[in-house]
Amino acid sequence: MAEERKTLEQRHQMTELERIRHSAAHVLATAILKIWPEAQFAAGPPVENGFYYDVDLPHRISPEDFEKIEAEMKKEIKANNVFERVEVTRDQALEDARKGRLAGLSERSEPSKFKLDIVQGIPEGEPISYYRNGDFIDLCAGPHVMRTGNIGAFKLTSVASAYYKGDERNPQLQRIYGTAFKNKTEMEAYFTMLEEAKKRDHRKLGREMELFCFDDDVGPGLPLWLPRGTVLIEELEKLAKETEFAAGYQRVRTPHLARENMYKTSGHLPYYADSMFPPMKLVEQAEKDQELQLWVEKMELKQKLDGALAIEDPEYGAVRDRFKVVERALEAIGDRYYLKAMNCPHHHKLYAAVPHSYRDLPLRLAEYGTCYRYEQSGELFGLMRVRSMQMNDSHIYCTEDQFEQEFRAVNDMYLKYFKIFGIDKYLMRFSTHDPSKLGQKFVDQPELWLKTEDMVRGVLQRSGINYVEVPNEAAFYGPKIDVQVWSAIGREFTIATNQVDFAVPSRFGLVYKTRENTEATPLCIHRAPLGTHERFIGFLIEHYAGNFPLWLAPEQVRVLPIGDEAPLVEYAQGIVTELRAQGVRADLDASSDKINGKILRAEERKIHTMLVIGKRDLEAGAVSLRVHGKGNLGAKPRAEVIADILSAIRERRA
């Protein structure tokens, strides 16, 4: 998929850290040119955790080269050169690119081919600028830090391959990644976090804890949930259903596929087609004879066009036209069905199935709906990027007067979940439209865009919610909020979305009767506070490092008798039976292993609570309590421990 060019407004909204990283990319290019003067450069932006520069170079850069590249970078930083901005004409930029001066230390015999292409793609009338540091000049809209010496600490991290502009039809370049920070302390903290993140990697822990798996015969990006992982799914659904029931939501169910026409009505086709699985074509028996006849005719016509007829033959044009008619007729036969990539069109159909008045609104329809999206194979990543997902979805149909209360209630739901899961740091990314792309990327209704964006902005401001505003990233039908959270070790995740839809309900003819007995179209709020099971559980695995709180733990309690004498085992089994009767996921380790071995096995499996049973416990009607990560908490009365376990689960204690 081709990379989208950022607007000047987006570029000038860079944070201080992004400016440092952007500047570090220029210093990286400067250093590479001093070692390999023939290097050709494409793009070098800041990214989420650092920066990169794409380079075309006969020499294959490897991590073994990083030390000498970094040494040259340090020289440029020590030189403390000014980042000087120079605005030029289009003709000047084209001339400099042809002379090899752009992304170079001097003019060269070969043109700056990628920069030349970039200049030619800059819209007419848009300012064109360079940034110079020392002898290095680059085509760049900025911004940067004041001097190279303002780059605090940096490190090159990896090298990969990437197609120019993200298009596989273009040349493949070497992408050199690095990161940069204000100072060495921040950078060391970042790499410490990365090391901890490796230990918490949800793919590693998911395999070790037997939570989920993937299988080549099933297909890439299609997770299979093992029994222990299914527990997590069911607990999250239970939490969502309880929360949504209390908030007045009504549960619905929809099928996993639908006819093509519905997605055309919603606007997802053709604009979302690349993210959907290819359609299934179903031909009824009565149409199969007609289809066969058309196929035969098509083959006969193709044979004529491929050689039996010369282009100058008078019959050639008629045959070609008939061939196109037959192709269209074949295309029209049968029904085309798509796997469900989103739940909203189905929910719109549910709304439309029953007449509504203003008294029925707000109407909140909720479903843990399974969706299928065709992510590119190179983008699949554990549970974080998959092709099959179960979404904590809901659509709220409301009037404009009800919007603020409903939108605020959704945000309050997010905050409730954050508290339950111990998420202390979060950020709402409020995405708005770009007026220049109305009718292309965004629905062409400028007044409604401004109105709904003002409504969302007002709710966020009055709620005191931490948010940032990001232009040009809204959904095609309205503004949206992406919810970003930070795990216990400071790793950032995007887990959920909240969207306003002022366009699609009218496409489906959704209306309600107003107090004045006229028809009006409701607003629709799309919300998914817990995101998808896949992404959210992936986050939770890393957030908790697999050490789930008692209410969420796949195996909540394991009872460990010291020995295998019948009275001890019977007492232990009685505790298990009592706990399971209360819905607690409790098991008994009745093996003949020594108690240290039983404890070690339970600790390795990250069992939350272990109840060790010895002869003294049996005689006293007690248990010796042990909690994963906390160790032995001593002997306590059996009834007291069981009551506390039930209370902790019921309250969903952290």
C-alpha cells in the first residue's frame, strides 16, 4: 500500500522529541554520505520509537557498520552545525535534484533520483524548502532542532528492506532505523523497557502459558484460542456485558457475512475493499446453465480476438464489443458475499428493522461481533494484527441533543475499565478531517464535519480528558478517537476506538419520528472500549507479564496437599469442590511429588493462588496461603480464605 504524504500542517505539529529524531535522520544521512558518497536517499522521517532513512546503496549496510556510522554522526553532532531552512523555487529544486545536490554533500555526477521524484510530486503552489546542516542539504519541509548539538543521545538499532513509497512496484531500498532522546538517561530507560518487553512478549508468554496458537493449515493471522486463553475471552465478555447492561445497552447478534450491496450502501465498498477478504460468488442452480453458455461464448470470442481475426477485419470491433457484453453478463450472474469486516452495517439494518420515535432514543445496540480483515501478511503480528477478530462493538443511535451525554458516558466507561486493569497512563487521539480531501478521503459534507468535530472537542474539554488533536486521520464518515494506553512498563498500545458517524445512517435511510411527528436521521456513535479480544488480550498479557489478577487468571486456585495420604487428599478435594461450586477455577494437584515440586510447577504456570494443605491444616480446618509473586502468606482458616477469594473475584480486585 502506498505511503500517504503528510501535510505541512501535520509536519509543523511535531513534538520536541519528534524534531530531535527528525534531525537525527538528517545526521544519519550526513554520516552515510561521508562513508559512501554515492548513497541515494528517499525519505527520512521520525516514527513512533525513533527515526529511519531509506537509502539506495550498492553496499549492504549491516549492524556491523553501525559503529563507524555512529562515529561519523557523533562528529556532526559535536560540530554543532545550524539546521538552516532555505525556501526555493520549484525550478531551483528540480535543477539541484538533477545535479545530485539534494541529500548530498556536494553536486554529484548522478541525479538525486528519489528527491527529483518527490519534487515533481509536490503540489503546485506549495512552498518548497531545504534544510542544511554543514555541507549536507536535503529537500525537507521540517521542522528540526536549532543545531545538530541539540540531539541529546542516539543509537542505530536495525536495518530492513522497504519499497520506495511503500509500493512493491518501486525499487527496494535499505531502511536504517535508529532512535534518539533528549539525554542518555531517557535513552537507557527506553532500552531497559525494551528488554523487559521481550520478557513480556505476548507471543512468547501466550505459547508458554498455553493461551492461544496459530496453525498453518488454519491460515496466518487466524488465532486459535486454547482453553486457558478462552477463559480470558469469557471473563472480558462477562465484564463488558455486565457494564453495558447497567448502562442500558441491548445485545444483538449478526451473521459473519453479507451481500455485496450492503457494503456498497455503507460506502465500505469500494473504498475499504483492500482490507476485506475477496468476495464469494454464489450461483443458483437455475443460473448455472446460463453461466455455462456465457463461458463457452466468451472462450469462442476470445479465440477470435487472440488470432482468428485480424484487427483490421470489419468483424473485429463487433466481436470485441460482444466480448465485453458477455464479461459483464458473467459478472452479473449470482450473488457476491463478503466476510464481515465491520459490524456497523449489520447494526444499521437492525435499527431499520423496527420503526423508532424520539422516545426510543438513545438506542444502544451491543455485540461481541466477529470480523475478518485482510491484513497484508507482512503486517501480521501475533494477536496485535490479525485477520479474524472479536470486537467489543456497539452502536448508539441518538439525537443531537443527546450526543454529549452519550459520548461522555462512553468516555466514562473507558475510565472505569482503565481503573479495573490498572492503566494509569492514557491518551485520546482526536482525529479530524482535512477540508482539502472532502469527497475523496472524507464524506463531502463540510458543515457536518465542523459541527460534529466541535461537539466531540467540547465533550473532551468539559470532561477534562487527556487528548491530542490530529488532523487528516478521521474515519471517512466522521471524527474519531483512538485510545492509546501505556502498559506497566511504559510501552504504548492503541487498544480501542470511538467514532462519530453523521453520514452512513442517512445512506441506510435510518430515521426516527420527532416530537413534531417529522422524520429525522439519528447520529450514530461507534464505540469499542475493550477493542478486540485479540489486541486487548495481547496488551493484558504484556501489561501483567502473564501474572493476571485473580478474577482474570485462567487457573485461579490450585490446592496442593503435602503427601498423598487419603485424609489430606479428601480434605483438599473438598476445598476444590467447594470453590468450583462457587464458579472458581480451582484444581487439585494430587500427584505424589514433593511439595516443593508442586509449588514450583504452580509458580511456573503463574497460578494466582496456591493453597498448601499439611496435617496441621487438616487438623485445624485451615490452609496455608501462597500467592504467585508474593510467596507464603501463612496459615489461615479455610472459611476466611475462601470468603476472601470469592470477594476478590466478585470485586475484580487488581
